Amino acid sequence: MELLPPFELLRPTTVEQALAWRLENPNSRLLGGGTDLIVNLRRGIGEAPQALIDLNQIDEMTVIAGDGAALRIGASVKLAALAAHPLVRAHYPGLAQAAASVAAATQRNMATVGGNLCLDTRCIFYNQSEWWRASNDYCLKYGGSKCHVAPKSKVCYATFSGDLAPALLVLEGEVEIIGRGGRRTAPLAELYSRDGRDYLSLAREEFVCSVTARAAPGLRAAYDKIRVRRAIEFPLAGVAVALARDGDKLGALRVAVTGTNPWPVLLEETAALCGGGVDEALLQRFDALLKAQLMAMKTTFTSGHYRRRAATVLARRLVRRLFDGGYMGETR
Amino acid sequence: MAKYHVSTSINDEAVEFLCEPQQTLLDVLRDELQLFGSKEGCSSGDCGACSVMLDGRLVCACLVLGVEAEGRAVETIEGMAKGDQLHPLQQSFLEEAALQCGVCTPGILIAAKALLERNPNPTETEVRYWLAGNLCRCTGYDKIVRSVLAVAEEMRGG
């Protein structure tokens, strides 16, 4: 069994203290639930940090607040708490579904909202033990110079597979980021670069302290995903849809997809699909948008082709069901 | 690196220990406190053999740092039986032969107890979903699920 490398553990109780320690320790990593970080540290993935900064003792980062129109979620809120929150379940069902669908109960009890939004990108050539990666000459994402998924590629295709990002992207999600210049907010989509290696667009010291979502009146939203085992595992494809009906016409449509690209994709040009009914002709145009914007590569044991098809089927199904009757999805 | 002094409660008993920051709660339980009931399977949160309760929440002890137990209440398999009195789940696992090699058993018992505490009337599907994070390579789950459902019924007074 691989051991964790030595590090110092810092436990700030305010955002400002966390930032100060982050600035003092440029080679630090942020600890949320640890359900991905601890695994990766043990496997020697990424630089061994001098310090871990535990973000779970900061009160303001553990709060869910808001109403049926707008919601603010602290980055250290546990996924189990988000999934079980009455306000979230009542007014943001797609978000509750996404949180409830992450891994298994043991992970959801520790894993945090910020951790899931900033989840490291994944690839079968990367999420492996040290000896496995060493014997394969490492890879472009960490330690090597060659991408084994696309050998001629100059960019890394490791896949983003967080479940919350798509559910928040369709609800106009915005992140609150703290850094050297104080606090700033940015659309959630701008949190992500489009490179699987340096997948976040944050400065070295910056971190996410909360995320907001909005539920416009009449908006129906849901999340669903496909994975190898239905009750545990990262998504092979996950889709969030939010739509509004205008009589018998599609009034608004937002779609976001995880598990395919190195970033969570907020589908572009969906406005062009609005204004008519939901019929097969519309769904075929929808398929074409998805096909053009999703770029699943062979970063999992299933083929990229399969994951793109799976995302398309899920997206179609959610649009139809939400349009027909406010589908609330699987609950458990 | 300096050791951390941690004050915690383990199975309702106040416990203090010293640990290094990189020691997980599982390392502490096994190596420092000689509580060998929680097992190390995968060390990556996949197998659930190290499942323990932390402040009433089911977690993988291999992914929690020992320092994170500061001020919290930890429950392990060692606290499940009260003296010679086995917990109904333990008794049922024996009666239904819901174990073979036994490595996954402590984690599954802790997870099953956590389920029945929050949902005393689970369906078979709910039991299977809840225990999805606990892998068993011997018994094939059927007897485990049957045991949990039998105890749920018994505890409801059925």
C-alpha cells in the first residue's frame, strides 16, 4: 500500500487566514473532503505538497442560504448535506440529484461542493499508481511529455467528471473566488480553462469560497448520468438540462455536460432551438449541437464514441421529460 | 515533523493520541490505538472495508486524516457489541452466514447500522444502493442484503 507523503496540516478558521497561509505556502494543496485528493497524494499524482490547507473549519464556507429564486452554497458544504437540504430539494431538484449521484454514501459524507467543482480531471493513463505510470513513461498531464490518448497532441485530454458543475451551469452558476486582490465573482463556466492539464483558470493562490445558483420562475431542471455501476463511480457522461415552456413551445433551454470534455460543457447555441415544440426534427438539431461540441476521447475504459452517444441519449431523454411534465428524476 | 495532539471520543470513550499529519484515521486506529477491526482494503475509498462513523456520518477512515478527528466522535466495529451482547446485525450476519473471509464484514456492519439508524424501513434497492460503497468478494451480497432486511424487520418489531 502506498503511504501518504509527509506534509504540514493547516486548519484556518477564516477565509482571510486561509488566503494568508496559501500565499505563504505556494506549494500547498487545499483539502476539502479528501475523497479524491488523499487518493491522488497516496498515488504520487501531482507535486507532493509542503502543506495541506483544510478548508472545513471556516464557518462561512459551510453555509447553504437563499430562497426559491437564488441560492448560495459555501464551498465546504458536504455533498450529502446539499442533497438532503429541503430548500435545495424543493427548488433546485437538478442540483440535489447531481449531489445525490456522486460516488457512494461514504464519499458524499466527506466530499465538498468546492472539491467537486474543482475536481481534478481524470484519465486512464493518469489515475494509476506510481509504478504503473512510471512504467508507461508518465504522460502529458503529469510528469511526462506524451499524451497516450492522442500521441501527437500538444494538449491534455484528461476528462472533467464533476457532477455539480453541469447542474449549476444550467442555473446560471457563479463562483466567488478569493485571491490576492480580494474577492471576485465569475460565471462558473469561466472557472475552467479548456486544457485537461491545467484545468482551472485560477491564479496559484486563489480558491473558490462559494457558488450561487438561480432558479427562474417556471424553470424545470434535472440531472442524470451514466456510469459503469449505477450506485458508485465517476460519470461516463452526465447531463443537466434546465428548460422553460412557453405554452406548447420551448421557451428557454440550457444544457450542460460532464464526463466528455476536459471542462464541463455549457452547450452553446441552444437559444436557436427555442420558439417551437419539442418534436423529432428539433431533437435531431439538438443531437447535432451535442455532436459538434462534445469531444469525448478514450480517457476511460469505455470508448469516447460511446460516451458521446450516451450523453446525447441522456440529453434527449431529459429534454423530452422535462418538457412533457416536469420530470424530477431518480430520487433515493 | 511535529506530531499533533488530538482529543477525540472513540466508541463513547474519551481518547487522546499523537499522530503525524499524514497519518489517516485508519492508520491511527490500527497503528496507534491497536483497534484492528477496521480493515485496509484499497486505500482509495472504493472498497469500504475501513468504514467508520465520524460524528454520526459514515466515512472511509482511509480518506480522513487522523487530525480531522479532533473534537469529533468516532464509532468503530469494536463498539458495536455491548459486552457479550452482539448487535442484532452481528447476530443476523452469523445466522445468515453473511460472511466468509470476514475482511469486508466490519465495514459492512458499520454501514448497515448507519443505514438502519436513518432509515429503519429500507427497501432491498435502498439497501443495495447504500451498501454500494462496501465491496465483498466472497459472499456475493445476497446473504448480506437478506441479513440487513431481516434485522430491519426485527427492529421494527415485525
